Amino acid sequence: MDVITAGIAPIILLLGGGLILRRRVLTDVGFWSGLSWVSYWVFTPALFLTSIGGADLTAVAAGPLALSVGIPTLVVAALSFGAALLTRADGPQLTSLIQGSIRINTYVGLVFASALQGREGVATFALASAVVVPLVNVICVTTLSLFGQHDTERRSFALWRDLASNPLILSCLAGVALNLGGIAMPSLLQTTIEMIAAPALVVGTMVAGAALRFTFRLRDLIDVGAAAVLKLVVLPLAALSIALAFGITGATLTSIILITAVPTAPSATVLASRMGGDTRLMAAITGVQTVLAIVTIPLLLLLAGTLSA
């Protein structure tokens, strides 16, 4: 019941609120694009920076954390590629299936992490993101470069530029540097950044709700179903198995479950449109997973709590 009241209910309300506002009230596409931009480049990096900077990183086993999220991501990416071959998906469909099997919605995970573990949960989730975000981007962009309809040479170069300037990765690194270096920010700067970070969870989740789409064809059911099973079941269960083998518990275990169990992000559709992927299929995968994850995430957290007790 605590997971429902603390995590699921706010997510449903925020996702639904974003969807209704986008469809009925604030219908301007530019508004939501701008809100998404400021959330990605300003609010969320500020949240990562303050959370990691003030967390007890000595309690986090960085190596086991990285292996627990990294190995399953690589395995599921390979499985999704095999699934695409079995279903005879074309190039663009294959890219959407792979994105739908490993890409993450950071905002949904952050809401759960904050509700269940507070600041420590946000910090460990941010650290897990620092591992998963670049790994997933390398896999997805490489796949789109090979199988999408675009100029592969130009996009391969853009990948490394985008990774080097990714605000989530940079804010994680900055937070770790401040934390391990024992550097305290001036109180005025600290307060300002904390105020900037405050809207991150609400705005990010509403933007995700506004981006939901559920239009797909009968043929898409196979790909949507395969991506849902791989992303919402196989990936988090594999991560849970490795984490338990390392003896990981507490907030770190919760973050590992969340970072692997969250649905695919709406940004996957944007990437697909820019690099020749199947945007219609990508949007359908994202929408279906977001709804299903509201049920699967609490079940996985319950399982993790039972097995780690």
C-alpha cells in the first residue's frame, strides 16, 4: 500500500494531467517542447547535482551497481535484436524494438526513487543513470546508424558529441566530484540550485504524460509485446539476480530495480524521427509500456524486498 500511495498514485495523476493538458488545454506543441527542454537541461541536472552532492556515496558499491545494470542491458539488447530477426522486422522496426527494450524514462524512476527512499534514493538512482544513459545511447544510436534511413557517418560523430554534452551525465559527474572532494557550495548557490531542482519530478512526469500515444497497427502487437516483456520483465529480473548475487540491498537495490524496470522514454520517438526509425511503432511501445509499468514496477519492488529480506 505504501508503494501505491507514495509512488503509483502521484505518477498516474501527473501522467494523466500532462496528457489531458496536452490534448485539451495547452495544445501548442512548442510549449511542451520548451518545457521538455528546460526539464532535461536545467531542472533534472540540478536535482542530480544536489542529490549526489549531499549523499553518502561510501554506502554505494559502484562496481556491483554498474555491473548489475550494465550486463542485463547488453544481454537484453542482444535478445531484442534476435526477436526482431524472428519477427522479420525491417530496419526501422528493428531500431524501435531495441530502443523499446532498453531505453529508460528517467522521470518515472525518479518519482519512485524519491517517494520510496528520499534523497538517498534519488542519489543512487542518479548514479545508476550515469551508467545506463551513456550505454543505452551508444547501443540505440549505433543501431539507428546501421538500420535507420539516414546518413550514418554524420550521426556516428554526433553520438560522441551528444554523450560528452549530456546534462544528466555531466551533472552526475559534477555531483560525485563535489561529494568525494568534500567541496561545499556557498549557501546562496546551494539554495538556488535546490530551488531550480524542485520542479524536476513534476514537470518531467507531466511532459512524459503529454507525449503518450497509443495508435498502432495489428502487426505492431508482436513488436510492442516483445519490447514490453523484455523491458518490463526480463531486464529488471536479470538486474535483480545480479544485484542479489553481489549482496546489494537498500536504496541501491531499489535504484537498480527502478532504472531497469521503468518504461521507455518518449525521447525515443524523437530520436527515431531524427535517425530514420519507425516513429509510429516507437510511440506505441512507449505508451503501452508506461501504462503497464505502473503495475509491473511495484510487483518487482515487492519481489526484490522479499528476496533481499
